[in-house]
Amino acid sequence: MSNAKVLPLLEPEAAVEPCCPPLTERPLTAEEAERTAVMFKALGDPVRLRLFSSVASHEGGEACVCDISDVGVSQPTVSHHLKKLKEAGLLSSERRGTWVYYRVEPAVLAAMGALLTKAAAA
């Protein structure tokens, strides 16, 4: 008799919901404006914007915290800013051994870009 346990299958994580429609499409609802403001507020800090840019431009679309920490602030401050970017839904992370690797959430980035893109002329 086997001691193997049958593990339940987990549903794949749902895709990140886009923040909202393009600004030229219609006025934002209160909820859409709140979600969007959180993301833009997170990027409103120069250190966070540099960290976000470092992750987004890193080869392979992800970066080890050890490779992006040189932004002129202490390591605890880097961790704080990465946490804020993650809480805003802009980054996801995965621990591998002693290091944490960060990735930009492509769906959110695309939605933020679409938000600011003017609709094509008909």
C-alpha cells in the first residue's frame, strides 16, 4: 500500500484585472479611479519609479533584488519600496533560496498604457 497523498489541484491564479478603460472612452467610476490612483501613486516616488524601471527593463522580464538595489538608498528602504510596488499590483515576486525575484505584471502595465493612450481617430 502506498503512502502517497493525493493533492488537490489548484486553480491557476486569475489574470490581473485591468485597472480601467482608456480615459477618452468614458469617465472612470469611483472604484476604477481608486485602483488607478493606487498604481500611479506607487510610481509617483522617484526611487519606486527607478526600481520599477529596473525590473521592467531587466533581461528576461524579471530581476533579483540583488541586481536592482543600487538606487541610492539603503537595502531596508529598497525592500519597503518594492513592497509598495507589489501592494499596488505593479510587481509580483518569488523567493528562490535567499533571494527574491521581481516581475512586472504585464496585464497591469498594458492596462496603464491603454489608460493614457488616446483612442485612434475614426
